[in-house]
Amino acid sequence: MKLFSFVLSVAVFFISLYFFVIKVPYIITFNDVIYILLLAILMTICITGVVINWEIFDRKGKSSIVLFVSNGFSKKKKSK
């Protein structure tokens, strides 16, 4: 699921970047400014999604093994 979210964030970022680059030279009305701002907000949301799901590529250093060590000093002593 994280891989799907990561790929979707990257794809939407590049699609919105394409429309952003095409539309920036033709800002004429206030509606165009609002459209550009919405595209910029969408791109920041996509960047946030990429940062959140970035740990997909960082799994090499992590281990899922939990090591539990028990020693004799931490046991309760029975009173006689």
C-alpha cells in the first residue's frame, strides 16, 4: 500500500508540474492566479506524501528482529 501511495504521489506531482509550467506564462486573470496556487498546493501535498513514504527505500538498514535478553539479576527473589 505504501508503494502505491508513493508511486501515486510521484505521478500526480509530475502531472501537476506539467500543467503548472504550461500555465505560468499565461496568467491574465485572478482565476488564473487561483489555479496556479491550487496547483502549487497540490504539489506540496505530493511532496509530503513522498517524504512520508520514503522509508520504502530505506529498509536495508532496519531489521524486524526483536532481541529479548533476560538475566538472573532481574528475577524476583523468593523468600523462604
